[in-house]
Amino acid sequence: MQRRCTFARTSKIGVRRPRLMARVLLIFSIIGLLMPDPLFAADEGAFTEEVAGKIAAALPGAQVTVTGALAVSIIYPDRPEGEVHVIRLNRIWDFCSRNARECPRVVSEFVENNVASSPEELLSAQRERLMAVVRPTRYAQHVREGYAQAGLDAAAEFIAGDLWLLCVQDAEAGTRMIHSKDLAALGLSREEAIALAKKNLARHLPPMRASAEITPNGAFGSVDGDGYYGASRLLLHDQWPELARGFKGRLVVAVPDQDRIFFADSGNPVAMRTLEKAAQEAARTSERPISSVRLVWTPDGWREWQR
């Protein structure tokens, strides 16, 4: 009896083990399918470093530098001295964050088709591709000093507080800063180029009201969802008064990061406290912070808000 019992147990275990192993393998296979590729599903900083490495490998003679989260600068060996091209990875990051398993293929295609080939649409300034971005003083100073060392002037303009406007060339592969040689080639003064960049920006972005989320009492709201050019809405000066209808005080804004702008009625204490809290939290969690300064709208332009 004891032998038969032992034999029976061994037999049952022997039958179940393949089934158990099959189930375990199936579970791990499913987990493998659900988990994103670890190489391309990291944070923005790691993703930028990874793509920069691929760009450097594809361009052995170029100087490739990570200048920030989702930003890579390239100095091509066959271009004029001092010509720096900034590649923005926002669009490809957005895709990869939603499609991790397709990311390696898409990144390879991006590097091969848009970067390694030195696309003319990025390298040669074109009027219809001029755009304007808002960046902090520290960033603008870095760009201006870099160009100055090469004998070039960046197409930039002070806004207010610690914010600057930078004129860029927009292309599918990314963006690069516009400088004095570009302006000469386009036959534009700095002021004319900036005015054209603002006009192109207004045409590119959806209407202000379509992107704004406003509280029921109308005293506080945000404008976001415009990605790389989100903070650039600040430059569309004439569109802002429509959001301030019914305000008891003045229109005050915060630009905590690249993606959004908060606004509030200075005559509503609750709205102003909400703005401060929202802006501080956005700046704390953002990988692309811009400014802690508050600005107030005036007919002549933005001014720093004195609390």
C-alpha cells in the first residue's frame, strides 16, 4: 500500500508539473508583453540621453550635446562655424510614452530620416517656419552667449520679469535658434523676424478659448495642451483680454513650465491663492520649469506683478 501510494503521488506530480510550468511561462509571457521596453520607457532625461547617443553614433563628425530634457543640440561638421541646431524630442517622446514597444523602430527612423540627413528644412531658415518661444533668462543668456562667441546675434527679445522671447526655426525634426546670419539671408530685421514669428505662432495654435479651462466664476483658469509652444501663448498679447472679461482687478499670469499658463483675477483673493498653489505645484513637478515670476497684462505689454 505504501509503495502504491508513493507511486500515485509521484505520478500525479509528474502529470501536473508540465501544466504548472506552462502556466508560469504563459504568465511571464503576458507580463513581458504588458511591460514597456525598459530602454525607451524611462523618464524624459534618460530618454533624451538615449536618443542623443543614437544621434551621435549616426553623426560621427558632429558635436551632439544634451541641453535639457527632450532637447539635444547638434553642430554639424559641414555647416558654418557657430551654427547650432536644437532638436526637440517632444513629439517622439509623446509617441514613445504611449507606444513603448514601437519606440525603438520609430526612434531609429527619426534619427535616420530627420537628423542624420541634416534636413534642409531645419538648416535653412524659411519665413513660413519662423516661430517664437518663451524661455527663462538663464536659457536665453546661454543661447546668446553661445552665438556671441561665434560672432552671431541671437534673434531674442526681453519680455518681462525673467522671461525672454526667442525666435526659432520650426521643422519636423525639431527646432533651432535663429541668428543674425539667418536674418540677413531672409532679408529681415530682428524686429520684423519676431513679428513674423508671432504671426506664425498665432496661426499654429488653436484659439485661446479652445485651449482655456476656466472656473465657473471666471476668476481663475489655465491654458495648456499646446505642447512645445504652450508657454508661447504669452506672446499673443491681444488675445488675453478676452479671458479677463468680468474681472474685478487685473489679469495676472504665471508661467511655471513650458506646457501651461495659469491666470487669475487680481481682485479675487481666492483666485490668486489658487494661482499661487497651482503654479508652485506645476513648477515643483515639471521637468521643464520656466519662471516663478508673476506677470500682469497691460495695454503696452506684460509687466512684472508686484504683490
